[in-house]
Amino acid sequence: MNRLLLSSALACTLAGSPVFSSAHEKGSDPDAEWFASLKDKHGISCCHMQDCYRVEIQDLDIKGGHYRLKYKGEWLEVPDQVIQRDEPNPTGHPVACVHVTWKAKEVRCFIPVSLA
């Protein structure tokens, strides 16, 4: 019984995290092709679909003139060079692409909400 409860709790925790709740598959996300097309300023893909997600307004901050975003409970600085202000954003939310390794979390691309 305890294993079942633990498995259920783990599944709910993972499903609620930005990475797992934002798989951008065709048919399930109307912006899937846009997410797949995201590239950094050097033309390198920003993500493997699961790395990019819509940032909720409560998880976004500006400190010292720089964006910060909350990712899995941790505030990450958004380097100025990864901000794509000219990229049209159809999602209605800021979008971040975060690459995670065993030793670091790195914001690779950040697309603010389009004002146009």
C-alpha cells in the first residue's frame, strides 16, 4: 500500500513540474511546431521539446535589470544573450528553455511575451 501511495505522489509531483507538464507533441499542443522551431542566436536548437515551457507570471521576476525565472523551486538568472526579443511568441506566456545536467541548470533560450 505504501508503495502505491509513494508511486502516486511521485507521479503527481513529476506531472506538475514544468518540464514534464509541457511536452509539445503535435495534436496535444497547438504551438508544438513553434516550440520545435526555436533556435538560439547561433542557429542551434533551444530544446528537445521537453526542455521548453511556458513560464507562469508568478515564476518570473526582474532583479537588477535582468530576468530571473523560477524553475522547480530554484531561481535561475536569464543571461541577456539568450533573450530573443525579436522572436514572435504565439503562446501568450513567456517561454524558457532550460537545459539540465547532473551539475547545472542553464537557461538556453528565453522568449518574452510578444507585445505586437
